[in-house]
Amino acid sequence: MDTRGPTAARAKRASPNRLGWAVQWGCVRMLGFCPTEGLSVVPYAVVRFAAEQLAVEAGEFAVKAACH
């Protein structure tokens, strides 16, 4: 088994981290910036959409947002 490369890196990423990153990147892409008040101001519909695209639970975003 190859322990290097993108496949190995993806296996080490937790769902809350992937979801948080996707929401932050979406904010930057669509708004041109990431909210400075924290990610708790991001509408739930946005979080739910990103979670569906990543096939993770939207509730995992609360774990990520609580860390910031």
C-alpha cells in the first residue's frame, strides 16, 4: 500500500475538516472573503449543500465551527 500521495492524504482527513474547508472555500469563491465573525454566520442551507456534495453529515459542521 502506498503511504504517500493524494489517496493517503484523503484517508487522514476527518469529515468535519473536509466540510469546514469546503464551506470556507465556498465563501471565498462566492463572496470574495471568509466571514470574520466566525463560520457560525454561514446559512445552514449552504452547509447542508456542501455536506451533501461531500457525502457527510451536515451536523459535523457544528464540530468544526465550535473550534473557531
